Amino acid sequence: MRTRRVQGPREHSVALADPDPRSNPTTAVGDSRDSRGHAAGERCRESDCPDCRWDVRRLEFWLRGRLLAAGAEDVQVDAAFGTHTVDVLWRKGDRVCAIQVSSAPPELTRARVLTTELRTGGCSEVLWVCPPGFWTAQLPAVGIDDFAAEGCEYRVVGGMLAAGPGGVAAARQSACELREFITGWVAEEIAFGCRDEHTGGWATVTDWERHTRTQAAVIARQRQELMNQRTALALARKATRDKTKQLLRLTHRLERAEIAAQQQADDLAQTRRKIADHNRVDATLRLTVASQKTAIMHWQLITWFAVMVIVTFIVAGLVLK
């Protein structure tokens, strides 16, 4: 592979890949034919394509050169890290960062597991360089538009965030140069962060500060709203308790009123029964009095008749004398 020497800002000697892969007569690593990469603009996404592997290999060495030029102290390609082999591993001070390059869309589960294992093993940051897609928001990844870019002018079209008008980080609409991203990343001016519970992205530290301030303001406002809601809820609960106590008192009073009403109803029923008994006794007495009056009248008639007979006999006796 033809290379050219470039002096970085820290006077490192950097080897950059030839930007014109089709002029290189060498054979890609792991390929049995003379693969020299795709032409610019082809955007092949086949994982087993020899030209894609050549493009990925060229990008790995290009990343090595850019990292050294940006100030990385040590950069290794196909470096062993624990039980894994990472595509690019670089160090600067206490920072140990890994880059995984994939010209095909990465398998999310495997990528997440590998990222977690690398971080657990001591890797400070992990960067995935892959095609743009929904996966760039679910991994610490940047989406490259063309892995066979003309003159190695790789452009990042996915995975980048920028602070919106409200200060909240949102997907960046414009593309940026990969070399600018690498320079900002090594200088710790660009960092990965979580945008929400499930997605994240890369943005400048300034944008993350604005995002954090906005989120802090939102959290403070929501906390105040929550306190207000808790106060309103406490007042509502107190009012409910008061209403419940009042309802219990009224229910108790109603129960006592029902008991008194039942007692009065029982007393009224008993009085009605007594009145009915008195009415029956009165009717019986009235019948008895009526029958006695009839009997007295009969006896009076009989008495008068007897008196008349006696008087008649006396008068007749006087006349006959």
C-alpha cells in the first residue's frame, strides 16, 4: 500500500492511506483476488464484499493517522484488548478508547454486548463507525455516508446531535467531516451522551452543557409542579378525610334515626293493636247494651199488658157487684 508521511501537531509520524484505492496494486487483507475498494459513491453495504473490506481497512488506517495527528499518544490497528480484538485502539493520558468499523449495519445485540464488555474491561469510550440508520441513536456510533469517499473525505451524516432553539439536544441536520469529529473527540471537545432513556448521540461539550442546563430547568420546573401537585393532593386528601368523617357522622346519625324510627314504628304498631282490641271490646259492649235494651223493652210491654189485664179484672169485678 502506498503511504505518505504527515507530521501531526505533536510531531508524530503518521501514515495515511492512499486516497485513490484503485491506483493501489496491492491485495486487500483476507481477499484472494485483487480487491482495491469501491468507487466513490457506490455505497455498498455487503458484509462479505472484498471491496467493502478493503474500504474498511483503508478507513482504519486513515483513522490511525487522524488520531495521531489529533494528539493521540498511541494508536494501534487490530489491537488486542482483553479477550477482544478491536479495530482501532488509541490512548491519550488516562483515556483508552476503541473504534469499531463496520461497512454493514451492525447487529444491535452483539454491538451492545461488545460495547459493554469493552467498557467493563477498562475502555473509557467506544465509537462505532457504521452506515447511517436507526442504530446510530442506540449505539455510541456515527454514520458514514460513503466508506469509499473521494480523497478520504469521509462525512458524518448520522449520530451527531446539536442543541436546538430550546437548548435540548436534537439530531443534527447538517453533515460534518469525520476528521473534524476525530479532532474534537481526541481534544475532549466532543463527547457521547444520552439524549433520553433509550437514545444518545455525539455532540460538543458546549451543546451538552446547554442540554444539561435545559434539562435541569425542566427538572426544576417539573419538581415544582410535582410539589404543587403533592400539595394539592394533600389538601384533597385532607378534604376527603374531612368529608369521610362527616359522612361517617351523618351515617351514624342516620342509623340512630333509623333505630328511633323503627322503635316509633313498633310503638305505633303496638298502639294500633291496642286500639283495635279496644274497638273490638267496644263493639262487643255495644251489642250487649243493644240486646239488653231490647229485652227491657219487651219486659216493659209484658208488664203493661199484665197491668191492663189486672185492671180489667178489677173493673169487671166492680161492675159485677
